[in-house]
Amino acid sequence: MTHTCARTQVNRVRRDFPQIPPVPAPVPSHEEIARLVYSYWEMGGRQHGSALEDWIRAERELLSRR
């Protein structure tokens, strides 16, 4: 006697929507960030001591513009 089972579709991928690869967010270039940091430095009276904070601020500002 043979036995037949219903075929399962466990490993099938849904094809309702096209598979589109994610597009990476545009990242500001090193030069763009450096120019903005330099402008912060000039506007701040050319004071030293906040380079890292200015760099992070510039990255965030440039990313928010995009």
C-alpha cells in the first residue's frame, strides 16, 4: 500500500514583492566633514579643544541634510 502526503511549501520564498537590495545611506566624505569642522573652528574663534565634538556635530549635520 502506498501513502501519499500533501506537499509542504516550507522553503519557498514569497514572490509577492520584488526583492530589491537595500540602498546604503549616502555618507558624507571625509573632506566634506573636515570643511564643516574647519568652519566651526573659525566661527568659534579658532579655539582648540573641541575637535572630536565638532567632528561628530558636522557628521550629524551633514547626514541630516541628506
